[in-house]
Amino acid sequence: MTTPDCPACSLNDLLSHLDHWECATCGHEWPKTAAPAVARIVKDAHANILADGDTVTLIKDLKLRGGSGVLKGGTKVKNIRLVDGDHEIDCKIEGSPMALKACFVKKG
């Protein structure tokens, strides 16, 4: 097992205890089970990386669940928010909250 870098000072001068790490330089302690947070990368239908606040466009007509409504292809959605789950995008379309899959949108 390799020793991680200290999250406080980024140095690798660590002391290994039974259940936690301790930095010998700055004294910061953290549990061994803590994994560094990995940023989730969400890509649109054309492999462009999406971020919170982006504007996207629907690439095809999408049927709405529980009704006979349809979201038309070409509809622009502003100020998206990325979330965890199978529907990666939370947004509002015409004032109604929606959850979209990133594979049905393109950035721009």
C-alpha cells in the first residue's frame, strides 16, 4: 500500500498508525478509510464535458413520463445542474423541473 500525500500540506512525510495517517510535517491527521473526492465527469452526446450552469440543447424529441407531452428536439435548456444518478442533469424547462440524461443533449 502506498502512502498518500497529506491533504493539508501536500507532503509525503507521513506516520502510519493503526487506523489513521498523521503528517510528520504539519501534524494533520485523517482516517485511513477516507478516499480523496473524485470529481465526476459528465459528457454530452458529442463527448463535450458539461459543468454546472451550462446551456444545453436537446438533440431529439423526448416523451414525458406520465403524460402525452413531448419535449421537442432543439429546445434550449439554460443553467443546468449536474447530479448523481442515471439522469445526470437537473434543470427547468418552461418553469417545470426536469431530469435529463446527458446522452440526449449537446452543449451550446
